[in-house]
Amino acid sequence: MKRIFKFAALVSILAMVLAGCGANNAANNGQAAPEKVKLTIWHNWTGQDAKAVTMRQLLDDFRAAHPEIELEDEGLPTDGLKTRLRTVAAANEMPDLFVMWPDAMTKEFVKGDLLQPINEFIDSKPEWKDNFIPNALDGFTVDGGIYAVPMNLAPTSFIYYNQAIFDEHGVKVPTTWAELETAIQQFNEKGVIPIALGNKANWVAQSTIFSAIADRVTGTEWFLKAVEQDGAKFTDPEFIEALKVLQNLGNIGAFQEGFNSIDETQMMQLYSQGKSAMFINGGWALGNLVNNTPKEVLDHTHITILPAIEGGKGEPNSTSGVVGTGLGVSKKLTGAKKDAAMELFYALGGPEGQKATLDSSTLVSYNIELDTSKAHPLFVELHELMKSVKIHPVYDSKLSSAAVEVINNGLQELLMGGNPEDIAKKIQDAQAGALGK
């Protein structure tokens, strides 16, 4: 027994000596042990749609490939993430990396000295930087500093419709605004929900419906002037008219009762269950639709844009949208932690991340060929549609955060019978106040 103990002790001592030698050899060879870093990332990849599942898989793959990095990720629904980011921004307590939106949010965070530019990093990879679609980086560029790259393409307003329901009730798929109003009336007479809406998270009506309607009525040039409070105001007659167009949809029964009390997921469930003929949502909805809609509905689903509005000043063959969300990099990151963050940044937003996103039935702002033999037919339809459709600004990408909150709440009120002129004045006051005008 003593011999066994002595042998065990000898083995233990030998192991420690060898370990020490190994460490000394590594040091002598200039091989320092990798520095352990902890990295935090906040995102909105929380659902079971293909895009969210893909992005979470990329995070897991990064963890497996980088045991020296402790990656802590936190997922929040889109509206919750936006609110949380602005809360921590006020206290200068940003996570290391975070999903953020172009234009207004990027500008606000740069003004708050919360972000660091990534020019040097992307300039070091010209084969990546030069492969984005034209103007893709503009929304993330402030005074020459580039602060993110888009990780998708986000048109926000499409009509998804069930051709079988249209055919069953003899309703024409609308190509004019008058035809849309007629279709709404006909579906109501047949006991079918014309357009499912879930506006509990109050950005939905603004982003997916009103931004497109408003541009149809006012045109993009007017809107950009109103944003800058330079020659246009949200109390102007054309904007009042845009509010009235949306309100009229509510008045004629376009949406089911209780639309302000159900969310985007429940809205899509109404459609997937065959209870509504249409729903209006962004390109991101397709991944959810493909994953969670029964075949008998999915096989008859097609995509189009909102019809032109007679007398409107906007481009009718367009949809509201942005080039996509990006990743903000905290101003506080330096050294090994910054290096680790940029490595994750590239894994998610670089060529492989862009390909994984496209393969998840999600549009990208990156020049990459779609393999139509592998893609779902509905995504191929969307991909082809986007080749001929222009993108105009979505309201919440350009307005100040104060005005966004006011318009989102105001549209909920509008659809419940609120006064368009009063709501327009609140939006005007919020935007003017944010600009100090």
C-alpha cells in the first residue's frame, strides 16, 4: 500500500514539473497564454424565425471557436431593446456590442459619445467593405466616421396575402387604393378579417403601414424637410391627409377588433390560421412565416406592396425601410477586449454572417447571389420583388426618439378615433423640441 502512495505522489510531482516546463517553454518561445476576456452583446434575435435562430447559432459557433472569450448575450424583443438601449445610454453604461438602427439612433449615440468608429477595421478588409450595396453604410456614417455595417436589409412594408382566400370569395388582389378599400368591404361582408394587425408594441402600425402611406401622400422630400424642420412641418395639410388615410382604414374595418392589444406574433397567427386574407409587415416576417405557417396557407401566400394613393406625391413603386440593423461598438472598449469584439463583429456582419442571413430567408444589404434552388419559393418571390422596388425612409429611422414615441402612441390613438390635427401637432412639437426649434 505504501508503494502505491509513493508511486502516486511521484506521478503527481512529475506532472507538476512537466507542467512547469511546458509553461516555461511557452514563455521561452514567446507564446503567452491567451488573455481571458469577457464580452457582452445585446440583440433582438429572440424569436423562432429563421433569422433569429441563425444568429443565435452564429453566437454559439463563436463561443465554441473562442474558448478564451466569455461571451454573455442578452436577447430582447425589438421595442424592449430600443427602450433599454436608450436607458443605459443616458447612464453611459452601454454593453460592449449591441444591435442598433441606422440614421437617428446612430446619430444620437454618436452625439452622446457612446460609440467608436470602425473605419480602420473595415478598411483593413476591402474585399468585405467594397461588397455592400450602394449607400448601405450611409445610415451608419456620421461626419466621416463609420459606426456599423448593415447585417440585413429591412424593407418594412409589404402586403402578405392568401390568394386562395381571395379566389374563394371572388375578391381581386388590389393594385389601386380604391381596390384595396373594395377588398376590405368585401371581406368584411364575408366574415373574413381583411388585414390582421398586432399593434400592441406601438411601433408596428407606424413602421409597417403608416410610413409607406405617408410617403405615398407627401413624398420623401417633404418628409426629410419636416424631419429637419426646414421648410416643412408635421402640421402641414399633406401630413394631416396621410393621417386621415390611415384612420380611414380603421374606420372601414380593415383590421380586426382589439388590434392594439395583440402583438406581431399573434397577428401572424391570425393569418397562418386562415382567419385573415392579408397582413402588412416587413421583409423580416418571411422567416417566421416560412417556419410556422401550415402548408395549405403558405403555398397560397404571395407578396406585394401597398397600392398607389391617387393624388399622392410619393413614388408608388416603393416600400418604407432601412438598409438593416448593425452592431454598435462601445466607446469604452480597448485592447484585447476590443480585439475580441471586432472578431465577433466580423463573424456576425462579415461575408459568412451575410451568407448565413441570406440562407435564413432574410434580405441582405450585401452583394451575394441567392441560391434559388435551395431558397423557399416565397423568399425567391420577395427577393425578385426587391429588384424593382425602391426603398424610402421609415419614420422611426429619421425622427428623434422623442418624436418616435409620440407618433407611435399617436397612431394608436388615431386608429381608435383620435383627432388627426391634434396628433399632428404633438408630433410637430416633439420633433421641433428635439431640434431646439
